[in-house]
Amino acid sequence: MGAFKYIYGPVPSRRMGISVGISPIPEKYCNYSCIYCQLGRTSHMSNKREEFFKLDDILDEFERYLKENPKFDVVTIVGEGEPTLYSRLGELIDGLKRLTEKPVAVITNGALLYDEEVRSQLCNSDIVLPSLDAYDEETFKRINRPCRGINFKMVLEGLMKFSQKYKGQLWIEIMIIKDMNDSTEDILRFKALLDKIEYDRLYINSPVRPPAESWVEQPSSKTIKMAVNILKGISIDALASKGFYSEDEDDYRAIISIIKRHPMNQHEISDFLSSRNCSNTIEIFKRLELDESVESINYKGYITYRLKKWMTIRQKDFEINK
């Protein structure tokens, strides 16, 4: 199978199994710059919806991808930025559903759910997974660092309105961060908000991969259990994934294509190469260390590899400091 511009994977998803990713947004275009983002700080802060890539090009590529009969459980629109910034998102969802019987999911930060058009475009998807990492304006700015013009009240109200209208599966995810939103009082404030939202599942997550800001820390396992018990959620850390996959026959290119959108640690890369019967694993790691486009980060005893994101943002667009 040849290289793809908009399609990647399949990659493992602890929530949905094996996922084929659709990336309709250029690298790091987002209306948040979350302190925990595994791809690093946002390099292009924007809240303007555009047709960044031609809709027909994305659908044509997906159709070509399907001709190889890949094995996957779900099609996920997420990619390298905030997917709701794609102005033809509704048409993209409809087009994908015409081409496959597999469910189509959208992973979003939820910021644009205040926009009635965005809510309408998402309605034909099978699963929507919005984030809710804050419970008030202060925590919202500290954790999500939104683009100018976005406030917590409009985001929360948008999520509430969408939950009342949406007929598919609504799975909410909360990223719990040590000393930011992980106290018992914090969790109770989340519960008060969630009681106003109609959703099907709640996932409790924590930053297990290198975050955008080095001072971000994981909460304790005791804290995660407390959040799970109070919120009646599911701990993502407790879920298992099935492993990474790529159709690219070149082992190094396959790794690069994955870490462009989904960082991998050294054990995941080793397992991935082993599954492909790679005989030069040591050489692959040497290439990764020497590749100027790749950064390796020692985080919690794991060496994680991801593509470097060249910074072009201005500090005044959001708060850099804790």
C-alpha cells in the first residue's frame, strides 16, 4: 500500500479497538493548546473553520485505502489538529459512511460545540468523544489555554445542547492532572456539571505520554480510583490496546507515519517491529535518534518518540506558564 496524506494507521485505541485515522486538518491547527497534549504545544492557534484539504481528495484516498482490505474496528476523524475546524466535516462524515459500514467517530476538544452548524454536522457520526477537562473559567484557561474569543461558559453550554440533540454515542473524556483538577472538591465540581449532560460513557484519563509542558504530572492511582468511583467513569489507563499497525512495507517509514500523529515509546516500537519480523531493530532506533525531525523524550522511565513541532505561535495567544 502506498503512502497516504490524510489516512493513517490502523492504530490501537484503548476505547475503540483498532482505529483508522482520518486527518482533515494540517499539523497542529487547533483552538486549544492544552498543557497535556502529547503532540506538544499548538503551533497554529486558530478558531476559523476552513476546507483545509479538498473533501474529494480525502474520500478518494480513503476509498483507495479500503481496496487493500485492512482490518479495523472504527474510522476516527481526529488527525493532527482539532477536526471540527474542518468546514466540510458533515460531508466528510457522510462520505465515509457511504464507503464503509464501520462506525465513524469524531474525537474533539468540544470547543466549537457552541456553534449550531458544528453540532448539526456532527449529528450523522456514530460516536463523538468531546473533552471536558475543566469545571470553570479559571481551570479552563490553565489547562486548555483556548484561542481568544472562547470561554468556558460557551463551551459547556454547547456540550449540553449537543448532548440533548445527538442520537449517537456520546463519550466524554476528562483528563485528570495532578494539582490542577484532581482534588476531591474538583471531582465533585465535575460531577455537578456532568449531571446536566446526557452522555453514554465517561472516560477518566491521565497524561501517560510526554505532555506539552514538562511540569504536567500524573495524579496518583488512588486519585484516579476516587474519580472513577465518584463520577462512575472508566479509567482509560486500565484498558488494553491491541497494538500498532501499518501497511507501509518500509519499517522506518511506517514508524514515522505513526509517530507523526501518535507518539510511541521504545517498547511499543520494539513490539511493532517484532510483529513485522524486522531484523534490524537496533539500526531503526539509531536512525530515530539521529533523525533531526524526531524528538525522543524520557518520561516516567519510557523513551517516547514523536515528530518535532516547530513553534510559530505568539505567547500572547495563550498562557504558556502554569
